[in-house]
Amino acid sequence: MSLKALALNGTLKSSDSSEPSSTGKLLELITEEFKKHGIETETIRLADHNIKPGVTSDEGEGDAWPDIRKKLLEADILLVGTPIWLGQPGSVCKRALERMDAFLEETDDQGQMVSYGKVAAVAVVGNEDGAHHVSAEVFQALNDVGFTIPANAVAYWVGEAMGSTNFVDLKTTPEAVQTMVSMLARNTAHLAKLLKQSQYPGEEG
């Protein structure tokens, strides 16, 4: 069974930045692991797109979200990557989550949101404590708008507080991070396959 994943890179840096993205590096590790499970992944760097503020699926002329939303709904797995800023998910990640709020109203005749049956995982990087808090915020938001969260579906790296080393600067991947990446990919692929075969029951008529 073939599965598709969409990875949203919530780095604050656009592609034309001279600085490499630690969030992007962690997402690359996960997408490589996804390949072992036959999952094809497309990555979108959100900062490259004009995602307008709002909570609808289309905020009008020039809004890049409708095209991203289309790809999201075509995928079986959503992977959200974010850096930690001020102890919270980055603003770019939050913008995407806010746009998914529209899913609450976009239900079928059985009361199921358009995101039902899709599995979500999270990747977090930063130089300060807060990975658990950030993943908790993102997971709760994703669960609110209809995504299913597998066991151990987060991979993160947090460097020394007030340190200058970023994840992208590491020469090798720490064993603990690789273990999280492997578990995330394995569990996410497993649950996505199950839900693709058997969707949640809808409201009884």
C-alpha cells in the first residue's frame, strides 16, 4: 500500500536565506526514514509562501494556503516541523495551524472533518528547553482539527540553553534523535495504513 506524506517546514527562514534550517535538517532525517516504509514525501517551506492570516480555507487573492491545503488533503500523513521561539511553536507554524481551524466546519454528511483518517507527526528543534511544551501545543491543535496522533510521533532536539550550536551544525545525528526518528516513522506509517484501510465510523443517521 502506497502512502503520501506532506511535511510543512515551519522555519522562519525562507529558502533564499544564507542560513541553513535546523528544522529542515530534522525533517530530512524523518523523510529518509519514511522512504524505508514506502512513503513518498513532499516538503513545503511555509516561509516561502504568502499564507494570509485568518481561519478560513481561502483568504482571497494572493493567498497561498488553498494550494497547500489541497496537497495536505491529498496526503495520508502530515508532518509538522517547527523551531522553538520564546518557548513556543514558531509563528509560521502557528499560521498554518490557524488556517486548519476551518476544518472544524468542513464536515461531510457523517459529521467527519476533511482531515479524518489522516495521521500527524511533529518535529521540533531549538536551543532552549521547551520541546515537550511545543509538541504538546501542536499535537493538541492537530487533534482538535481532526488528525490522528500515533504513539511516540514526535522527534526533537534541544541544544544547550543559551548555546550557539544548532541542530544543523551537528556532524552526526545523536543516537537518541535517530531512535525517535525511526519510531516516529514506523508508528506513523503503521497507523496511516490502518486508517487508509478502515476509516473512522461516522455519525449514525
